[in-house]
Amino acid sequence: MTETTQKINIVEAGETEVSSLEIIVKRAFLAHMNHELRTNIMGIIGYSEMLIEDADNSWIDEFIPDLQEIHEAGKQLMAVVSEMLDHEKIEAKAVLDIEEIGDDIHDAIMASIIAAMGYAEILIDEATQRQADDLISDLKKIYQASERFIFLVNNFSRMWHGETWKMDSKLSTGTSTRILEDVKTTIHMLSEDTSVQHDDRGGSLLIVDDNELNRDLLVRRLEREGHEVAVASSGREALEILSNKTIDVVLLDIMMPEMNGYQLLQHLKSEDSLRHMPVIMLSALGEINHVIRCIEMGAEDYLQKPFNPVLLKARIGACLEKKRLRDREQAYLEQLRLEREKSERLLLNILPAPIARRLKQGENPIADTYPEATVLFADLVGFTELSSRISASELVETLNEIFTMFDELAEQYGLEKIKTIGDAYMAVGGLPEPHPGHAESVAMMAIDMLKAVAQVNSRKKLPINVRIGINTGPVVAGVIGTKKFIYDLWGDTVNMANRMEFHGLPNCIQVTETTYILIRDKFVFEKRGLIDVKGKGETAAFLLKGRLAK
């Protein structure tokens, strides 16, 4: 291959790339113009449609023929734009002549748009004479939409050539360069992998559209149907509203500056707090690839502008129903969670946490042998006699207050309350999870139990005494019962602790020699001597007086 031939091939390749890029940009421009023209047609059709609906219930029924002419003109405009800017037809053309397309649209729509503007102008004059301000406002919006539409058609070619130009002060626009950049950004989103994993009550809706005409038309229609409507002119404004307000459904336009509809949709579906909120896309872009991409990204639905009001109402209703069903489901799940936590707390009031977990996992029976644990029994002396001096409610209230203080002490020292029987209280250290300092912890709890009872006596002027017995040794622990569970202890160690309490002295802590030997270097004891224990004979006992000073 000669050097000349190589240069020719390089030039031809470059020309091909430029040609392909030009076709892409032309298609993007035509998609944008399709969007802009259809947006204004929607204003013409939508406002005339609402005025016709209102005419059935007011004195303006004589305006209906002219309004119907405007409505019909709008439909004819839509048919022309849909035909000439049809996505599939544009895609099929190898050569796109923007000037020719603009001229064809101009010639085809001129009669219809002039008719719409003419009837709107006539109706504005008549409404002004009758001082029908509400009617004038909507008629002016029809006229402004028509004016905007014809301005776009008349400047079709100038916009393509990228000239910087402005409409009058009422209808300002930016440069075509910025318009093309916005369109190219939107189209670029299509090529990216951006997929993210009824009743009659109104809902809270958010309309996100940079076109004021679109927003106003939607607000008017949706508020009529009983919805509470918020509006945002940009994606960032929408995010700010969503961070401060609860919204049921979002109605989202695709083509917007800064953050387009695809980007906002992607952001919503990536936020855990927003991903389940239904989003309905409303756009003049009717090509199937736009629809598919929106649905893939998580949109609930896609409606093409101008939308059918009945269809829009049905889609919003379906989204609201789905949202409410999910809200109810979440409420039920939350209620179930709270009930589960309540059941968990009740179970933990009966059983130690490790035992409760084993029971829930299906382990049955539960029985464990512990080589060493420290068991405590406490009995309120004279409490039975007290019941004859105070009311039943006062008695139960006092007992509950004392035992609640005991429970708090057991939790403080890492011990397990086993049960209460009447005015007796039983606790243990060293199980269900063994720990080496169980005897010391039980001794500390016993000392504080005496202080707790003294506090209640002082506050309520009562003569309640307490006997406490402690013993250390091997025990068997397990769960008994099938309907009413109880975690209990068995063995000679338990019996001896109970005997220490029974043979003890009021407001004293009596321990066995086994427990004494374990903790004698940390506490002060008084040797009581030998006591006669049923079934054991004479047994050494010690009175725990307090903790040794450090």
C-alpha cells in the first residue's frame, strides 16, 4: 500500500466518524425538539380539556364550541409532530436534513396553530368583558403555549445552527449549544448500565418537571382529584423536598437540565429510604428504548406526554394502592417485631438468655451439671404477720418494691434470679455461664440486700427483717415444664443453702464453710460455730459481716 493510499484511507475513516457523530447529534436535536413541541401541545390540549370539563357546571358553556376547536387543533398538531418526528422514521433515514424537516413541520402545522391562537384570543377578549379572571388565566396559558410552539417551529433551523438567541421577555430560552449538551447527557445515560437493583383517598404527590406549564397543568388536574401536590423544577430541588416531606408517588420528567430524569431515578432507587417509593415517568419521549430503560431502572410506569387524564388517574391510583399495601406490610412487620421483642423480654424474665436461646433452637430437654456454683436463699422475716396490719395492695406493693431491688442487684452483680416463692427469694452465681468470682459476687449482693431492706423499712416505717443463707458446690440446672417453663436448680448444694437461710438469724447472712473458705480473704466473718442441720447433723456456719477494707 502506498503512502498516498494510506492517507486517503485515514481521511475516509475520519469522515465516516464525523458523519456518524453528526447523525447522532441530529437525532438528539430532533428528539429534543419533539419533546419541546409536544410539551406545548400538551398545554393546549390539557387546558382546553379542563375548561371544557368546567363548562358543564358553569355559565361558560357557550364557550364550549370554541374550546372544542382549540382542543381539536391541539390534537391535529400532535398528530403532525408525532408523524414527522417519529423516532423510528428518523432512525431509518440515512440522511437527515434539519432545515427540510423544520420547513415541513412549519407548513403542516401553520393552519392548526393559527386556529388555536385565534380562538384563544377571541375567548380571552370575551372573558375579559365578563371579568372571568379564572377563565382568562387558563386561556392565556393556552395562548402562551401556542405562541411558544410557533416560535419553536419558526426558529427550528436557527436552533440547529447553534445561534445564541432569545425570545421576548415572557418566553426566554438558552442557547442551542446548552440544549444539545443537555440532550447528549440524557442520551449518554441510555448507553450506561444504570439499572438499580385502590382506594379513593388522595395521596401526597411530587411533580418534578422543569417546564412551568407542565407543572401547573398537572397540579391543577391532580388537586382536583384530591391529591396533595408538591412541585420541583429540578432534580436537586426534588431531593431537597424528599428529604423533608413524606411523598407517596413521584411524577418525573426525563429531559431536565443539570440532573435529568434518569439520574434522579437512579439516585432514588439507590437510597434505602426512597427506593420503594413509586416513580411514574412522564415524558414526550415515546421511543421504546426510553421506556425500557426507565422500567429497568425501577420506574413503576411510563406515560408519554400528552397523557390521557383517565389513564394517568388509573396509574396514580394503582401506585398509591401498591404504596399503601407496602406501608401496611411494613406496619405489620414492625408490629410483629415489637411483639417478638415483647415475647423475648417475657421469656428472658423467666429464663436466662443462653437457656432461652437454646430452647428457641429446639433443644429439649435442657439439663446441665455445674461443678461449682454459689446459691443464695433469702426470706423476709415477719412478712406474714405484717399482712394482718396493712392492706393487701400495700403488702404486694412493698414485696414488689423489695424484690425489684433484689432483681436489680442480681443484674448488677451478674447473677441469675431463679425464682420467688411467697416472700422467699432465690438466686445463683456461676451459671448458666460459669465465671470464677461467683461466690464473691453472691456475697456482695447479699450485703446490699440487707441495705435495701433497711432502706424500705426506714422509708415506710416497717419492721421487716431478712435472713440470707449461702452455699457453694456442684448443682444440676435445667428447664422443666412444657406450657409454663421454669429454670430451676437441684442438688445437695441447693438444700444446704436453703438450710443456711432457715437456721439463720434476722438481718444476717449465714454461709457454709465451703463458701467461707473461698472468700475469707476478702470479707469479714464471725464464726457462729456448729448448728444442727436436718439430715446433715452438726455443721459449721459463719456469719458474713462485710467486705474487708482495702
